[in-house]
Amino acid sequence: MTLPSDALAWLWVPVVLFASLAQTARNTAQRTLTVELGTLPATLVRFLYGLPFAALWLALLYWWPDRPPAVPRFGIAYLGWISLGAFFQIAGTAALLLAMAERNFAVAVTLSKTEVLQVALFASVLLHELPTPLALLAMVVATAGVFMLSLPPRGQLWSPAAWLSRPALYGLACGASFAIASVGYRGAALVLGAETPWLSGAWGVLIAQALQTLGLGAWVAFTSEKGLAPLWPAWRLSLLAGSMGAAASLAWFTAYAMQDAAPVRTLGMVEVVFSYLVSRRLLSESFTRPEKIGMVLVLVGLVLVCLQGV
């Protein structure tokens, strides 16, 4: 499916919204798997069980049209960018896990939300993609909203030691790692030169998740006492997590082929809104005043980033 360039100016928006919805569903399934399997095996499930769905989508892209697209040329630069993204995606997860292992990790979670601003920084340095003034304003406003939604308890908020602690460094490392991963995937899409964004996204997810499955799978197999055995009995829920994870990744990678990394990740903050709505609905809890302000700021930032191309 080939699209005119003017269609790509707005189509990335619904693609990112779908990615955020699918990621919310994946996180819900993975939360249960984390309790049953542990954190790293549950993370591996996302890649391992998602691979068949990524392969199926790629096969459909070649089988469906009357004239199958050409297979892209995978050069050293592409493999370098995709490997960079795959590695730092796992590194970001590891940094967040290290933060959660600490007694006080609320500040770390807050600082991890600086990912969008760090995406803009790394994209400017590595890809020479400078955000527009409106996009930069959208990033700042949305990030402020996310901060409001994830601020630590008041006692930690005003403690300088908390913001300079080891968990805080883990939080910054988490945000930086996910930011570099996003830039890596965007860089891979730019150098691949696939015929369509859909094809670029499908190849990117298949190769990245294959690398992540091999790397993380080997780590879990050799470091876990039970190895990979616990992954198979939970196959039903794992299939749900894997399919939703693959759907989210396919949409993210496709969006990276359509738009700069920074606006994509900024709009992706809508996942925070989705997650809050799901959690409050399940727990029947009302929003606090800071949470309401944070939600409004996030939504204002998302509207601004969508208007940047208008």
C-alpha cells in the first residue's frame, strides 16, 4: 500500500494512537505475567511470543498486493541502527528494574519520564532532526503533565538527596536508554529506504525482536534457575502479551518511518492517559487535583504536537 507524501503528514497520528492503545493492553497482560514468571521472563515473553505475529504481518505485506514490494537492502548502517535500538530498549528496561529494586524509586520513575525531552536531544545530535518551536512547546507541556501524574510523595519531592540518589540516576538512565532506542529505530527507518512505512516497520520489528529474543533469551536461560521452562505453561496469557506487544511495536516502527522520533514519542505520552483511565476504572478511584492538572497538560501537549504540521 503506497501513500502520497501529504497523507503521511497526518497518518502517523492514528498510527501512534493505536500503538499506545496496544501497548496499554500489553502492559496489562504483562503485569499479571510478571507476578507469575518474574520480571525478566515476562519481558522476554513480549519479544518471544511477538515474533510470529511480526513475521505474519511481514508475510501479508508481500502476499497481499498484486505487485509484491521489493526486499530492501540491509546494509551495515541499518543493522547498526536497529541493533542500537534493540540494545538500548533492553537497557532501559534493566535501568527501570534496578530503580524498582531500590527502597525509594518514586523519584526514579518521575525522572524516567524525561524520555521525550531526551529523544529531542539525541535526535538533534545523531539524526540532525531539530524539533519545530511548536513541537518543542508540546514536548515541554506534555512532559510537565506527566511529571504532575508521577510526582513522588511530598517528603521525597523536597529532598535534594532523593533527586541525587542512585535510584534517580537509574531513572535518568532509563529515560536516556529509551530515548536512544527511539532514535535508533528512527535512524534504521531512514537508511532502509523501504517502499512503504508499513514495510519498514515490519522488517524493523522482526529483526529487532529477533535480536532481543536471542539476547535476553540467552541471559534468562543461563542466569535463571529454571531457565526458560516457566515460559511455556503460561502460553495463553503470553500470546496475548506477545500479540499486543507486536501490534504496538509494528505501529511504533511504522510511525518512525513517517515522522521524526520526538513528535512520535510526545504523542505516545497518551499511553499515560490510557493507563490512568484503565487503573482508575478498575480501582474505582477518583482523580486528585494534581492528577487532573497533569491530565489536562498532557492532552494540551498532544494537541499541540498534532498541530505542528497543520
